[in-house]
Amino acid sequence: MLAALSLLVVPIIWELPLGQSSRAGLLAWLLVGLGMYWLYAGMGYRPLLLLQLMLFSGAAALLSAKLLLVAIDVHSMAVLRHVARGLILVGAGCAFSNLAAMLILLWRRSRDDAGAPGVHRP
């Protein structure tokens, strides 16, 4: 799911005729949705998922606030976009570490199940 988001959806978002804050805001909301899906599906380490969801939600809220400020002609709050990008990067680090942990667990389970031939484990 994360690979599909990074390979298919992100390039489409960057091609839209939007500003930097709008594109980053769309990406943040997509990452919030991805984090909620992982949480709902029971995938990954729950505390790390909650931290990831909190970081992405904070970034989405900051970018939404930036868009509202631009709508009322306040253009000098670029710090909101920079902080939101930092939150997205930290949240992405959490997502990749969670994904790596899921893959390592899957690899260990498959290695343990591939015991000696003809031996059936209960």
C-alpha cells in the first residue's frame, strides 16, 4: 500500500496545478488515511502506528491552517509548511520502520514454518 502510494499517487499529486502547501496537504491527508487503514487492519506495531497517525494528523492540520491563512491574505506563515514537512518526514520514518518490522516478522514466521520436510507442527 505504501509502495503504491509512493509510486502512483504522489507523482499525480505533484503534477496537479496547486501550490506547495496544497500538494503537501493532500499528501498529509493521504498519509492520515493510510495510517488509519493500517490501524483498522491491525497491521504493524500499534503504539508506533498511533505516533505515526498523530504526526500525519498534525501535519495535515498545520497545512490546512496554512491554506486558510492564505485564503484570508496572510502569506507570511511559511513556518507552518516547514514544520508540517518535518512532521511528515518523521511520520514517514515511523511508517518505514513499521513496514520493516512487519516484513521482518513475516520473514521469521516463514523461516520457522519451513522446518524439516515431512515434519508437521501442531
